[in-house]
Amino acid sequence: MTPLDEIKALIAQKELFIFDLDGTLFNTLGDLAPAVNYAMTQFSLHTHSNDDVRTFIGNGSMNLIRRAVAANFIPVVSTRDMEKVAETLARENYSEEKIKEIHKVYSEYYWEHCTENTEPYEGVIEFVQRIADENRDGDCATSNGNRAENFNRNEDCAECDKNGAQPVNCVATKNAKVRCAAMLTNKPVAPAQKILKKFGLENSFATYLCGDTTPERKPSPAGINEILRQTGIAPEKAIMIGDDTPDVLAAKNAGIDCITLFEGFGKAENLLPLEPRYTAGHIRDFAEFI
């Protein structure tokens, strides 16, 4: 793990903290696994342990289901190879239409049950709310939890209109010291919002993008780039905090730093080959520095 002094120095340089959801902010495995297994049983496929479902997570719920189905025919560890998964599904006559049918059953069940066993990781609620409270009336305040359009409105700035909307090229925003939180997840927006609402975080982010609202899902950098555009914060002032391969690669592809968490859903054997520069156990290890 990266020495805490080095993490502290890194965080001191940052103004925008972009969080993943599953395995980073919340332990959602207790609701994801039953939903996957419910879908499996509806199509006469065998169920999986929670640890196996953890292996299937990453790159969106469609890939979660693809891996879960493929694991009926190949070893669980092999499901991280999406080419092998695709070959297996084709060989076993699981067309994309069939996968979508299974995914629909999974999604409907998960939506109904997505907050029953989901819990925030230690310190996350207090941590995110502290950032939100610090900026409630300042540079990173948000009114709707979806877009950061009212940053530090400056009466003397010609770029800011009378309704309070502020474009990203506002001089006040560029020069202000900003510390705010955003979220970027491959999870669909409906369950993501339901989880945030349950724990009182629906209005705590300057902006958040989900699997069906982001321009492209992680590991594409498009979501990070859109968050940077919305907040007007430079890439060198932003950091991604996530627990799995898509988070690390999205940050690398966007040219921003990343703290990789080793106690989330990602597994060391998948994360270490990416050579993450900054690593920690989980958010609790460095939350006090933000």
C-alpha cells in the first residue's frame, strides 16, 4: 500500500474527488448476488456464491450477467476474460437476445431489492457529507444531484447570467479553491439513485453519472471528461477513487490520478498487473485527509 504521508500529499493537491459506487462507496454484494442467482434459477442455470459474484462484477450489469451465465460452463476465474466469455456463450447458444432476457429478469429483481442488504463502507457517509456541507453554499454546491451548474456564481462575471447558471469558463470558478465530490458508476441510474436516497446522499455530489447516463461506461474516459467539463476543474486537480479495473483504466485513459482500493470488489490478481500508482485498503484509511 502507498504510505499514508504520500496519500496525504496527493490529496492536498486535489479539488475534485470522483468516486465509484459498488465496492467503493457501498458494499452492494448482499443485493447483487441474490439478484444474479434469482435470474439464474429462472433460466435453469446454477447459482453462484457471493465470492464468485464478486468476481463477475465490473464493466456494467450486462457483463455481470454474461459472466454469471458463462460460469456455468467455464471456471469462474476465466470469466474475467471477456473474449473467452463471448466464445463460451456463442458455443452454448446463448445469443445476445437471450442474455438481454436474463438481464431483464435480473434488473427487475435487483431494482426491487437493491437496498435490502447494501451498506456503506466505514466512514463513507460522514466523509461524503462533510465535503458536501463544506461546499453547500460555495463553489461546488449542487441543487439537483445531477449537474453542477451553479458553481460560485459571480455577480461581477459577465459569463454568469441572471438566473444563476454558470458556464464552465467562468473566471470565478477557474480561480476558486474548490473541493467537491462526484460519482461515476457503471450501475444504472435507477438503483444508484435509490441507494443514494436511502442513505441521504442523493444531493451530496456536485454531479454524478451512471451506466445509462454517462457518455460511455468505464473504462472509457468519457464519463470522467464529462464530469471535468461540468465542474470546470482541471484534470490535474481531479482524482478517481475506485476498487476495480474499470476505475483504474478510466482514470489512466482520462489522464487523472487514481487511488486504487484493495478491499473493495476488485481482486489483487486483476489490479496489480495495471501497476496502480496509489493504493490503499479502503476510504477509511485516508478519509481524514480530505
